[in-house]
Amino acid sequence: MTRPAQRFLRALDRFNTAHPWDHNAHFHRWILRRLPARCDRALDVGSGSGDLARLLATRARAVDAVDADPEIVARARELTVPGTPVTFAVAEAPDGVPPGPYDAITCVAVLHHLPFADALAAFRERLAPGGTLVVVGLARESTRVDLLLALVSVPLNAATGWIRNRGRPAPRPASMTARTRPAAMTFPEIVHEARRVLPGAHLRRRLFWRYTLVWRDRGDPHRAG
């Protein structure tokens, strides 16, 4: 890499650090549009400081939210208005996830930290008949399409940070947890394995270094339980 390119990337990194925004929260409204207007029970896996869980509480009668980090779970409880139908708990996914059944399960930027197939199988088994699983995940870049989306995301990421912070430097969003580790699986690998566990799952690459997965339980014969 040339020195001008290195200087540009360092400057861009400084700019993004000064104008941060939550890439995961960017998908929250999109997630809600994939879920029914009203449902009985919902589960958010890897709930962080609880932003998505509180949004799910506008749709569900009761929401369970689990995260492996005790400090962030405590913070989520502090940020939640008393009476909001959300129960936050410290739990390791997939084994520590409550048994359900749930009408909706969400999982944002967490799946690459877990045993992929085992986690999807656990989510599938906890869905109620007709329930919906929505995942926003990270994949390792491996194809030209991945590279193109990453290149397009770079200027959009800077522009979004500038707009959301109104041009002023800002602290990192409170809903962000520790820096996420890189994903190990490529998107084609994720598609192959996801459709093996969840026949008919719909997956799509997205901007801002994310992919989405949506699966609805329709009584498929491959479904355990």
C-alpha cells in the first residue's frame, strides 16, 4: 500500500472514531418490519444495553433478553423504564438461552461468536409454530461482491457518522459493547450451513459489513421437536 493511501486510511479511521454511530442499531427498525405487529413472547440474544429488547417490548407481551456480559446486563436494567415487559438475564448462548417457545427471536452481531450451527438449531427449537427468527450478522469477506460492498460502505459509513453527529465529535454510542472480533465464516459458508439447519432461510449481504437472515417456522419436517 502506498504512503498516500496509508495516510488516507489513518485519517479516515480518525474521522470515524470522532463521529461514531451504532451499525447494529441501524438495523433495528428493519428487524421490526420483519416481525408481526403483535406477538406473545420474544427473545433477544446478545442484547447488549437493551435497545432492541426495549423496541421488541412495543410488539411483544413479554421479552426475554440475554447477554453473556454481567456489566452490560446491569446497564440494560438501569436504562429500562420500570414496567417495561423485558427481563434481562446473564446467559451464555446457545445452551443458556431460555427454553421458550418464542414468537420472535432476534440476534444482532453475536452469531459469529457462537458455534454457528448449534446456535441456529437452538434458536429453531425455541421458536413457536409460525415464529420468526431474524439475525443480523458478520461474515468474513471472500468474494468480489464482498469487496464491492465494503468499498461502498466506507464513504457511506463516514457520511452517516457525520450526519448523525451533526458534524460534531461525539463519544461512542452507549449501546455499543466491547469491540467485536472478526468473523471466521464467509457469506457462502454461512448460507450453506444456515440452509442446512433452517431450510428455506432467506439470507442477504448488506452494507456496513453485515448480512441478514430471516427464517419463519412453517412446520418443516426437518425441525427438531
